[in-house]
Amino acid sequence: MPHAGRRVAAVLEYDGTGFAGWQAQAHSASIQDAVQQALGFVAGHPVEAICAGRTDSGVHALGQVVHFDTDVLRAPRAWVLGANTRLPASIALQWAGEVDARFHARHSALRRRYRYCILNRSARSALQVARAAWIHRSIDAPAMHAGAQALLGEHDFSAFRSIECQSKTPKRRIDALQVQRDGDYVWIDITANAYLHHMVRNIVGTLLKVQGASDPAAAMHAILASRDRRLAGATAPAGGLYLWQVDYAPHYGIPLPGDGLLLRPHA
């Protein structure tokens, strides 16, 4: 695009319910379309917003990061407040600022953290219907956590990639994977350098599958080593998944989001 005098980054949160994911699509409402239209209104020209992670349909974000190029000067507050007046209630910018021209929301990211939320009780929720995965059967969070540790490090994650995945390599590096219970909620936090298509949701589904094994870690390791998607668990629902935060080198000055309302597990 011709507008390339300045590079601006922004942090936004959104409820992905009702959207066909981040990526702009011709016949479906997308997060990208809504964000570009709002930022373009403030800029006075069309903008292309590049995101840190292309979330799927129904997936939410607390700390999605985007960048775009522009030839106009606006105060950070103007980008945030101006764009938010043009965005639907389910999408909101939280921060914006000019960044180094070398910054790239996707390629400059060091790590991405996702959080998966499960409501584990006998009765469904009226308020969390699209914000958490409801599972009424008993969940053994410590067993799931034990199984999760088999995935730490760099591996071939073919067993956890969807058939639609277009990545050139199935290798990824998981730096941390924690499962904990907070009352009726079970939280799965995963930090990795990058992800395959449906990787987090497939890992969650597989942890739910192996929790009843005599040795969940050994069961998880066997599935990982098989590289066979058919041996892993079902893909967990999209509504429980959140792009939580994206880490960059400190000199870029991209802030990390705080924990969201109703989404903070107690350590």
C-alpha cells in the first residue's frame, strides 16, 4: 500500500463469537475487516492490519497485536479512542503507538501464550456459553498437567495439527504448559514460539483423553511420538480459547495485557 511513512502497532481484545476468525473473507464477517475499517477511518486512508496470530472462528483474544503503515500523524489516544468509536462492542483497541519500521506483529513475536478455559460442573452456564468449554464429566487437572509436561520442548507436533494446516514444518517449541483448577474452572495455559492450525485445541482434547491413563505423561508422549492425528483426542471447542499475550523484544515497547474479567485463575 502507498501509505508507509510510519508504522503503528496496536493491542486489542475481542470476543470472537459471531466472527469467521481474524482473516478477512469475502462473504463472512471477520475481525480483520472490522479493525481495518476502524483504523482506516482514523487514518483517513485504507490500512492493512497484520496480526500476531490468525485466530479461528469463535476464538477470542485478550492481547492480539497488530501493525499497520500510515503516512499520517495521530496521537496514541486518537488511534485507540477513534478506532473504538467505529468498532462493534465485541472488539476494542487497548493500546496503540508508533514503532520501529522493522517491527512486524507476526515475525517479530518471540512467544505466544494461549489460555483455554473449561467450565467443569454439572450445569451449563448461561453467561459463559461462548466464553468457556462446558464439560460436565469429572476432570482431573493434576493428571492433565502431568500429561502436558510430555510436550515441553521442540518436537514434531503432527499428531496435533489439523488436516487444513498449511505450515511448511510441523516442528514447534513449547516453553510452558500448565493445567490448574480454580473452583469450577480448569485453565490450560500454553506458551510456544508458534502454533500449527488447531494445535492448542487438539492438545486440550488430547489431555482430556489421557487424563484417565495410569501414566498420562507416557500416554501423551506416545501420541506425540506417533505423529498420527488419529491417535490424539477430539478438537476442543473454539469458544474456550483465548490468544492471551504475545511477547516481543523489550525495545519495541509493546505492552502485555492484564488478566481479563472472569478469566483470571488464582495461582
